[in-house]
Amino acid sequence: MDVAEAEKQSYYYPNRIGRIILIAMQKEIGREQLDEVLRIGNLEELQKLPPSNLDRKFPFEWVSALQAATETTYGAKAGRSMNYRIGGT
């Protein structure tokens, strides 16, 4: 999903929440593995962190794509466990 497709969606998190999720993922799995998850989730544009503001421009679909890509990369059981740990950070 690219940015143009995401802008058509109707539900968004504030950019700050997206930034927090990506930073937590980077702390949990490392930068190289995060880049791999972003590649698998077709979210390479998130290699540059979103700004730390309250603009609602981080689509719900991106969070779902991040979780799905984590499960694809690490397997269903390990991916779910990792997503749980990332969410608790």
C-alpha cells in the first residue's frame, strides 16, 4: 500500500502513535530486521519516521500491515508474541 492509497482510507492514528510503534519495533527487533518487515509489508516509506505531531495521518491499515508483516517474517506464533511485546512497550 502506498501513500496515495492510504490517504483514501478514513481512519488514522496521530503520527506520534505511528512513530512510537516504529521506535518500539526497532528496539525489539533491530533496525535491519525492521527494514525487512517494512519491505515485506510494502511500507518502505516508513523507513523515515513520521513526525512527532498529532496530525492524523498514520492509517490504521499501516498498523495492520506492520503486524501482518511481522507474523510473515517470524512465523505466526513468534510474530504474534513479538507484536504483543512491541504493543506493551
